[in-house]
Amino acid sequence: MKELRQIRDAVISVLKREGLQAEAAFPGKWAQERKAALATVSVETAEGRALGFCGYLGETRSGGQVREVYGKRLEGVISVDIRAQRAAECEEGAETAAAALLGKLPEGIRPGELSWEALTWEKQTGLFLRRGKLRCEALFLAERGDQETEFLDFVLKGVLRSEQSA
């Protein structure tokens, strides 16, 4: 589902912007190869709902053209696991991640409850681990194109589309 990937990628971008190494969960290389704390991000659960009647929100006018706008809302849980070689680095990574998750996400992701499990030692990786979960709501918008049958992808509200996703 493209929407889940958009949420995950938006969270990863924010964490990186705040100075924390981050990538999608289940990385190809294990975190023990890293010198600093690493956050791995996934969307754990998601439940969708259409906004408006059948997702219809209204019309927008741009350059004399009228386009129909549709909306979708997902409620879900984002999982953020912090791993590091030292406990202090793991704690520092969790603090950075918490600040980013609660105050720096794009406008389309509305944070709710953030919870962290206790710091543990992960025998499998030989690293300290702190697991976090953020309950949130994500809002997506789409427009119907110029032609009646053309329907553009839902895009996370507040996130600019790149040339690749356009």
C-alpha cells in the first residue's frame, strides 16, 4: 500500500533531519555495523476511512481548471526501534526520536500517544534496544485529473510530490 510507505518514509526523513540515522525496518545490514544509534521505522498497524461522502471533499480551482478533491484518513501505529552499541547512545536516540515524532512530522501526520518500552539488551544483535510506538492519524489527498477517468494517487497531506511519484 503506497500510503503506508509514504508514512514510513516521511517519519524516516524527519528523524534523519534531526540527526538520527534512520531507515526502514528489517534493514539489509544489521545495526551492529553502525557507529551511532540507528532507528528502524515501520508502520505496524493501519486502518483506513474515507473522508466526506465516498472520499469526496469538494473542488479546487487552479489556472481556470476545476479538479475534484478526495480524501482518506488512516489511523495507525508507527513502530520506531532504536539500537546502539552503548545504552547512553540508545537513550539519546530515543529522546531525539521522541521530539521529532511529537513535534516535527509533516502536517498530514497527526501524532497521538507515544510510548516507549524499557531499554533492553538484544542478544541477537549484541546491541541495546529501545522500542517505541506512536499512535497517529495520517491524512491523504487526491485529485481527479482533467479527464473523467484519470485519478491521481493519494498523497500524504503536507508532503511535496517528487518528480518520481508525480
